[in-house]
Amino acid sequence: MRQQRTQMSTSAPISKAGFGLPTKGFALIVDGQTKWDFDTRDHALKSARELKARFPNLQVKVFNAEDRLSETIDLAVA
């Protein structure tokens, strides 16, 4: 005969996603997920370009929290 499974009552996290969009500064968004926060646009752009150069297939964006806009980072044409 089969044994009946008992349900375990363990609390699981509701969401495994990263943190949400920031309310100030800039954020790096990789493949639709927020990864890092930056204080200045220059630092965010530099990191985004470096990441895009290393991994060209990723979708990389820089999110500006003040304007609530994001800009897509493309590879530089050589």
C-alpha cells in the first residue's frame, strides 16, 4: 500500500528576485533584474559598458531613479 505524504509546514521566501528599483541614484539592470546601485551616472555607465564588453549577449540597462527612465547599453562600434 502507498503511504500518505504529510505536508510540511516550512516557511519559504515569497520572492527570490533581487531588490526592486531604487528611489535615488542609478541602478544597473541585467536581463531584466536589478543588480547594483550607483550614486553617479558615470559609475553606472562605466560598469554597464564593462559588463556588456565582457558578455555581449546580456541585455544591460542603466536606470535613472530621479527621471524613472532606463537607457539600453549597446556595444561600441569599432
